[in-house]
Amino acid sequence: MKQATRAQIYLLPLLISALTLAGCSQLQNKKSDKKNRMTTTTVNKSGSNRGQDFSGKDLAGKERLIGGGGGGGSASTDGFNSQGIDTKDLGMDSGKSGGAQSQGFGVDPDSQAAIDAEIQSAIDALMAEGKNKPLTPADIKNPNSILAQRVIYFDYDQATILEKYKPILAAHAELLANYPEMRIRLEGHADERGSREYNVALSERRAETVRQYLSFKNVGSEQMENVAFGEEKPLVPSHDNTAWSKNRRVEINYVTY
Amino acid sequence: MTSHDTHWFYALFAMLILFVLPSTSTAELELHISKSAGDGVPIAIAPISGGANFIIEADLKRSGRFTTQRLTNKTKLSIFGGALSATVLKTIKAEYLIRGRLAKTGLDIELIEISTGSKAAVFRIGHVTNRRRMAHKAADKIFERITRLKGAFDTRLAYVTSTGHRPNKHYRLYIADSDGYNPHIILNSNQPIMSPSWSPDGSKLAYVSFESGKSAIYVQDIFTGKKRIISGKKGINGAPTWSPNGSQIAMSLSVDGNSEIYILSVHNGALKRLTNDRAIDTEPAWSGDGRAIIFTSNRGGAAQLYKIPAHGGQARRMTFMGSYNSAADIVGNKIALVRRNGGQFRIAIMQMGGSGADIISTGKYDESPSLAPNGTMIAYATQRKGRGKLVVVSDNGKSKQELHAPEGEVREPAWSPYIR
């Protein structure tokens, strides 16, 4: 009982702040997009303050290299954002609340066992709370629902789902099986150790084991899509065990919600 | 007298460029030479108007094969075409002397053998719009004349930078001269960019971009900026690598449920699956003759390098030392790779067919090794104070230079082939 209130206390403000952040980020994204475009057109970047006159004046003429493309997805096969939802930011929300929450319990961050125990008891409390009520899409936004948990973590160089996260996946499976029009993206991630493309493959395996688990729990294969980001999008940008344990993850991101 | 006048003209020109064009580039990498060979071929370099001598000196240094010496005082000896007296030559404690001049027709260079006073080479580098390239071309000729190895200073590096913090991160794909100068943005995105790979003619880059929300492989012409998607399948589209003759691109796809190596024909788009294993198979690299592919697989439990014929067949394990070996890059018989020893990820060099390997890096999380086209230098990514930067090290480990981005992280260097 004490655990339940504790978890609630932490989750509510975190979710609110995460949503606020997401709102801001969209604005800022637009701003920085603009900046990007300007940078792209500024092709003529060269150093002229070193190595005397050999540094700078290569830029006219046919040797010039054209900065182009633009990241806006001009040649893209994008089909994900058709609902007008920024899935990236949604991922950010769930990631942030998941990561920050387990750090926020005030335990020694290096003590993985203590973190695990706290996560477990928070999950138990949430499970107990929502036991008799069927899950609905509205629960995704309810910080007291187990569906607010949308990130699960993995061991180093492993893609096996840890027992403690199965109740979370089971809850999402229940919702998705009852609402077959709902769609999720399973975003796999890895910590920074090891080579980058290997980590993409590793993060794909993590997303895939989650997909298979959900599929086993009656979620339709058309409801799920994997995206593997490897080590490219760490949740915690530092370089230690605590950061790594938060970065080895799969995020469950609701697309059509 | 006329020659003096042209000297003044070029000096004035240099000054103008220095002052009139302020440094517009915030993205230029900062270069630090942290180590250079003390026992290389001793070579003295006389001043050249315009400063080409500094570029030539830096190039020869980073090969790890030369110990350079700067001639500062202007004597007859240091002037291009000046008389060579044996007694004055003896005062220079070096095997070779380089002198040159920047003229309207190009950059003239003399390579003089000090013991004999004879000219080992005299040549002219014609004008190129990127004037630093003229000095790199001169360094290539000097390097080749002395070491009998083809020079690879006049080449390029592609690399990826990331700036900002979640969720406003920016990713950029750059190309620059191989010493980090003259950076140009090739692609700008707010989603990750990965794994640049040069076409063998140096005119295109294949890379992975998440700009559509998930991974896809693109090919972009570096001169026109035109790009096209070559693989946007379900799941992973990763690790593109051009075959040596440019007709095929090897890549890692998970369209069949699990990451496997595939080969795409550039001409007709035909896709052929090369590996079939339940484990991770990724990071293909072509052997120099294009007949074999070396890739990373964890089929034995942990990541190791395996070799498979490019037309298909049995994969054989190649690495047995180190608990993790990955990300091979091949030039000739040299294979650069990432190796974990204890908790450290380091760059190692092994020989094709050999079993041993030399560890050539000293970081904790070194990755993405890329060999210069002549195999004498290796670029790789490392971390300094938690920030990504690039290192270029000579294959003998004697010279090392670091390339930092003024802000954010630099990673995934890809060394271009020879530029035509």
C-alpha cells in the first residue's frame, strides 16, 4: 500500500513534465529545422585561418561539393506519421518517465538489485490496483495504470525478456488484443559498447523478442512494427553502468492513439 | 626580379585571403597532432609562398614514416631552383630537402637528396580549385618517391556528427579533406545517420538514414547532392558497403526476420541473400579482389569475424582472440577491426590469412576503423571526456592526430578511395 502511493507520487509529476517537454520539443524541432535548412544551403564552409592561403578558396568552380538532400524525408518511404502524431516525441515521453522514474526512487543508482526491487514492487502495486478493471486506451495516459510503463530493459548483449517485465508486456498485450485497431511501434535500443551496426542488429532482436511475446499473447502482427535504433538514441547520454542499463531497452510507442 | 615580384604578389594574395575571408566554418574539425615519429626518414622542408610547406609537412608527419624539419631562414638553398652547394647542404641534418614555389601555373616542387645534392624529383602540381589539395598532391608524390608506396593524402574523409540533446538532436553527414579541412555537409537530419561508405570512384556515398522514421539505405552523389533510396525494407536496412568494382553493394537486412548479409546489384537492383543463420550477421566488408566478404556474427555466442565467398557458401570463423571482434575494414591484406580486450574496445590490425593482430588504439570505446586506400593510416572514432572524436593513426602506430568537432560528437569516419 505504501509502495503504491509512492509510485503514484513519482509517476504523476513525471508524466506531466514529460508531456510538457514533448510540447516544447515540437516547437523547438520546428525552429531547428529552419536552422538546418539554412546550414544546408551554406555550402561554402572552409577554414581560412590556418595554413595560410591554402585553406580557403576552393569553393567556386566544379570541385565544389553540394550539400543537399535535406533531412526532411524528401526521398522517404514514411508512412508512420500519417496520424499526425509525432511518434518520436511519444517515445521520448515513455522513455523519460520510465528512466527517470526508476532513478527517482532515491536508491543508490549503482545498485542494480535495489533498482530492480523498486521497479518490481512498483509494478506489483500497479498490477494490484488495476486488477479487476479491464484496460482501456485511456489507461495509457493514466500514470497510475500499468500501461504507463512502456519501456523494458535488457541485460548486456542479450535480447531475452526478463521475467520482471512480463506483467507490463502482458498488460499491453491485453489492451492491444481487445483493441485491434490500435498500432504500436517497438523501438529497440542498445548501449554504446560494441560496434554501431552490430548494436542495430542487437536492438532489432530485442524489439523482435518483444514482438513475438506480444504476438503469443494474441496481438495481431499487423498491429506491431519494429524499429531498431542501435546505440544512436541513448536515453541517458553518459558513459557508465547506470546509463547503459537504461539505454538497453525496448520502447512501446502507441502510434494510433 | 620578376620572380621576386610574383613572390610578393602571392604573399599579398595570401594576406588578403587571411583577412578578407574570416573563418566562416564553425563545423571544421580541430586538428591536434598528439604523437609523431622520431625515427622516420629525416626530411627538411623549406618555406613555400602560400604555406604549402606546412600542409606537406603535416601530411608526411601523419604517415608515421618521416621526421620533419622546418627550414626557417630564407637562403639561396631554400629557394626553388636555387644553387645547391655541397658544403651548405651538409649543414642540413636530413636525408632529403623539399623546396617549392607557388606560381601562376601551379605548385612547383623539388625533392633533393642531400647526400648527393641531386634532384630526386622535380614536378609541378597544376592548379586545383581546392588549393590545399595541391599541397596534398605534392605530399603524395614525395611520399611515393621515397617510400615506393602510393600516397593517400589527397583523399577525403566522410563522417557523422551529432549536436544538441534529446529530443532536439541534429545529425549531419560531412565530407572533408583527409586532414579534416574543407568540411561540407552532405546530409542534415534530425534523425540518426549511420555507416557512410564510399563508392570506389569516390563520387558517391551510400549511408543509412532514419529520416523517414526508420532505417533506409541511400546513395548520394557528392557533387550534385542527388540521392536515391536503394533499400527501404521492413526491419533493418544497414551497413552498406560497396564492392571493389562498384557493381554491387553488400548490406545487412532483417526483412526475412533476422539480420543477414545480402548483396544488391547496383545495375539491376537484384538482391541476393548471402548468409542464413539465426544469429546476428552484419557489417560486411569486401576483400580487395571482391571474391570474399568478411562480416560480424554472434553465431558462436559472441560477436566474431567470419569470412564467406561472395558468391555464397560456407562461412568460416576468422578471429579467435578477444571476446568480441567486429566491424572489419579491408585494404589489400590488412584488416582493421574492433576488438574487446577485457572491458576495452580497441582498434586492431590483422593480416588476411594471419592469426595475430596488433592493437593500435588506446581508448576504451574505440570503434568504426577505416583504412586509408594505401593502408598506411587508419581513422577511427573514440571518446574523450565523454565526447566522440576522430583519431587518425599511422599503421606503425608512430604518428597520431586527433580531430575534434567544436561542438557535439564526431564519429563513423569513412576514408575515401583515391580521388581521380
